[in-house]
Amino acid sequence: MTETLPFTVLADDTAYAEAVQLAVDSAAAYYADGTSALDDDAYDRLVRGIQAYEEAHPEAVLPSSPTGKVAGGAVVGDVPHTVPMLSLDNVFGAEQLADWAAGLERRLGRPVTAWSVEPKLDGLAISARYRHGRLAQLVTRGDGSAGEDVSHAIGTIVGLPDRLADPVTVELRGEVMMTTAQFEAACAKRQAHDGTTFANPRSAAAGTLRAQDRPYVCELTFFGYGVVPPPDDHSELAVRLRELPHSQIMDWVAAQGVQTTAATPVAGIVADALERVQERVGEIAAVRAELPFGIDGIVIKCDLAADQAEAGFSSRAPRWAIAYKLPATEKITKLLGVEWNVGRTGVIAPRAVLEPVELDGSIVTYATLHNVADITRRGLMLGDSVTVYKAGDVIPRVEAPVVHLRTGDERPIEIPQVCPSCGDAIDSSQERWRCVRGRECRAIASIIYAVGRDQLDIEGLAENRVKQMLDAGLIADFADLFFLTREQLLGLERMGETSTDNLLAAIEQAKTRPLSRVFAALGVRGTGRSMSRRIARHFATMDAIRTADAEAIQQVDGIGSEKAPVVVAELIELAPLIDKLVQAGVNMTEPGATPPAEGEEPKVELPLAAMSVVVTGTMTGPLATLSRNEVNELIERAGGKASSSVSAKTSLLVAGEKAGSKRAKAESLGIRIVTPEEFAGQVHAFL
């Protein structure tokens, strides 16, 4: 990966002036209606570049420069804040955080004994003013001194009650944002209204908060992060709120019925040392991808009111708090083209070709587009500026076009009228289009998958050999492999007696694979290796699977009401292939599994029964020689469910060497962690 500079380099005064104007215009657009020509990371880099140029050329600083100003100086409000509503300064790594903390402690002349560590929510800061316990006014941050009245949004924001538990007069400060579910609902409403979607949850929240004349209403979410008593209020409560540690203030806020992050996986904590702060930063970063709302960093601040008061403020930010920014998981780039790929089951999958962009530490040039319906829903066009994000921090996906950046040169995406692979017709009856030839369209890919190590594991069958057999008419699918004769194989070019005998022996050995491997080799849509193991253990025999209806299939863990009918339909389509496998003598039972009696759940008395197990890192001891798929098979033989990601539902983490972020996440969630050797002892009977 090419290392990128941490800021935009400006060559001269002209470039500096253009950068200042771009930053001001982008900030003004963002704070006006949530639109901007720059994504968050690009804006941060631009402002850091402006700041670097100003430090080197102090005589060239323009009055309109965004540095040192709240909201980049682009916003003017008409409702004065009782106490300035400032931004936070940023750090971008552990070393910068340590330098900032050391500087703060030098200013105080003593160590900080209590640090508050909370997520930095990716939304808009607002002030919620309560009078005698009733929500009376909502004001945006604006320029920090005054903001915009958005009280029309009262009643549309989850987590911000109309009444507090106590009849107090107080100002709550927090972040307004859209959760993932709220964003999807908002996009659906906008799509139905004008055919467009929002670019991302942050801009959707910004535009929605200010919108007063839309014919549809979009729901928002509030998380509180602070309290400001009226400056002239000297009541016992007001004095107490000014003197309490921040962590206790947040307990009070939650007790009033206001939503905070306390009930989320990224709840705020108090750390007594910077080492624990750094650990918590890692823990929050590790669960970021699975949160139902966006965060773009972690806020670290002095927890004690006395430390905050002594540290004071700069012109735009408190000196006692900092934002530790995380790498961007979302960027704006250009959609250059769309490739239409056909998978091994005949499914036609579009892939976006992007102008290369750095995203969360890697260069992204391709992204998932799902299907034709998804492209249509999002209103994508070639040449669009699009928002790209990483789903689960792994797979890049296109979120939506940034409509306000369109120039008029964009072109419709050409949708294929015939299969891009074979030219035959397309079955468009479902959202995921498919070649009418199904697996036959990509027979070579289907066969290569079926004979792979984690399925039938037939050694000696490389892609060129499979192609040779297909071209010679010896096989049409992988079941035909089991009917090959020695004479047929010897008749192929570059097939000697030894290689022929070895291949026939490997094919014969493949007949003994457990049902779970055979089922995986079928490549049933909506299932993979893990789901194949669950299906095989649940039904025990292929006959039981084939006679099961959608309701019975749905009893398998992880198969919902939408996937079950697809599995049933796939099995009907695959019936001739399965019949050939049975005729060839391929095993159709799962060792150790017993089918449930009619109307009963299977009785399980296994060491990992009902447990979700995640394996990460390099395995040692008895597990060292196993592939990851073989470890997952071991888990499911012992009654567990193998999973690839850590969540609150995880029962056990097997952590090998270099376990990384999954271990940190498991620790933050209080999940039991064992070594590979300990785990091997637990399931030794199934090794």
C-alpha cells in the first residue's frame, strides 16, 4: 500500500487561497444541508494542510481561514449559546495522544488521575434546552457562540424525551445522528419521493435536522454527552453539576431518561492511566464495524471538574479534551464503470470500478453493487461521485451517489440483456439475476469449487485438467467424475498411468467424505461451508434434507424465512446431480448425527452445545496442522456454531498467536478466551 501524506500539501499562496475557499465552501454546505464536495477525511486533510502552510507562512494567513474556528468559520447562528459550544482538537495516533496528554499534565503541573474515554459519535452537535423538565428548544452548535434554532425537529428524535425525570431547567448537549436502520428508512422515503437517496447517514442527519418543508418525516437519534446549567443558576443541583466528575454527570443524564452510550458496546469508562486509555481506544475501534450507528473516533477528556477548570479553553476547543480520530471507513470517489461477473451457480453480480481511493488503510478500486435492483434503488450513474464504505471493515461497498456533485456528464449504467458469460437468456424473476443455464454456464467454476480442499478434496484436479475433461465431453458436472474410467483418463493428453491411478484413487476417497462436505460441494445458493455443516448435523442424511419443506429447513440455525424456500428450490434443481452422486456410491450421511424425531428438536449432549465459537490467530499444539475450515468442522462436530466475527452472541474465542482486534473485542465484551491447546483439550474426543 502506498503511504499517503497526513495533510494536503499546498505549493504557494495561490494554492493556499484556493484551499481556504474550498474548505469554507465545503463546511458551509455541510452545515447548511448536509451536502459537501469533500468527505470527512478529505476535509480534515485539507484543513491540516492549510494549518501547516500558515505555520510556515504566517504573513500569508487569510482572515477567512478555517483554522482556529468552530465549524471552520462557515456558520453564523442567531441563537446565542449560554456557554460557548466548542469543537475538539484532534490526534491521529497513540504517539500524538501521549504527546497531548504530557502537554496537558505539564500545564496542570501534576498527573491526570482520571480520564474519561467515550466514542466520538458521527453526527451533529446540538443543545437541548429544558425548562422545568420540558424540552423547549433545540439549537445547533453553529459557530460555537450562536447556533440555529431547529426546534421544529422536537418529537422526531429518539433518545431525547419531551420531559425529564425531574422538573429541572438545564441544557443538555449531545449528538444527533441516524442509526443504520434509520438511514435505510430515510433513503427509502426519499427514493419514493424524488428517486434519489442520501449520500451517507451523517449528511442525511444534517439535512433532516434542518428540513421543515419535506412531505415525509425521517427519524433521528440523540446521544447525550454533557450538561450545562444556566449560568445564573446557583441552586444545589446546578452547583453539583458544575462540580461532579464527567462520568457521574453522565449517570445523572441517563437517570433523567436521556439516551447515552452507556447501554452500548462502546460505553464511556474512567481510566486511571494513559495505558488503560490506549487499551480502551483499541477496544472501541475493534467493535466499530458492528455498531448500529457511526463513530469516527474516541473522545478522551479529564474526568474531574477541577482539572477541566484549571486547563481551560483555547479559542475553539477545550484544552482538557481531545478527539482521537480513527481511519475513515467512508470516502467519496468516482464510479468509472460496472463489470458484470457470473458466479459458479450462474448468479450475475455487478461490481463497481472506482477511481482508486484510500479507505481504512487500503487502496480500493472495486466495490460491491449487489444486483440490478440495488443499482436502480440507489439511482447510480456512470461518472457519479459516490460514497464508498467498508462493510464489516472488509468488503468495500457503494452506498449512494452524491447527487449535488453531478455535472450533467453522467451516463446511465448499461444493464445486460443476455448472460455476460455465455450469451444465453437471463432469469430476472428474483432480485439476484441468474443465467438460465444456471451452473452449466460456469461449469468449470462449479466443478473446481466442488473438488476443492474444503469440499470433496480431490487432489490432482487443477483447473486446466477440468477444462480438458469438459472439452473432451467426459464430464458435464462434478458427479460425472465418479464415473470416469482408467481408459478415458489415459486417453487425455499428458495423463500417464501414475497420474491416472492417483487421480482415480483420490476420486474414490472422495466418496467417503461426510455429508456436510458433499452438501457444500453442491454449492446451494444461500449456504456455505458452515451452513452446510449445520444442515448436515440437523438432518443427518441427504434423504432427510431432500424431503424437508421450507418450514423444516427453517429450523436449522441461521436459516430464516427468506432463505429456506431458496434452499428447497435449489435442492429440487439439483435433484439430477444428487441422484448421480447416490448412484456413484458417494456417502450421504453425517457421522455422529441423528435426525430429530418428527416435531422434536435434535437432542444435543456435546461439549460445545449451543455455543458460538470464533477462532482467530495462528493455531498451535494439536490444532496447528488443521486448516481454518477443518477447525470450524471440529467446532461443529462438537456441537458448536463456528462464526467468523466476535459479537455479544459469541460464547468462546479461541485465540492463537497474533490474535489482534478480535481478542481485544472479546475482552471488551467479557467473552471467555482460551488458547488453542485449552480448546483442543475441551474437544479432544472429536479431533
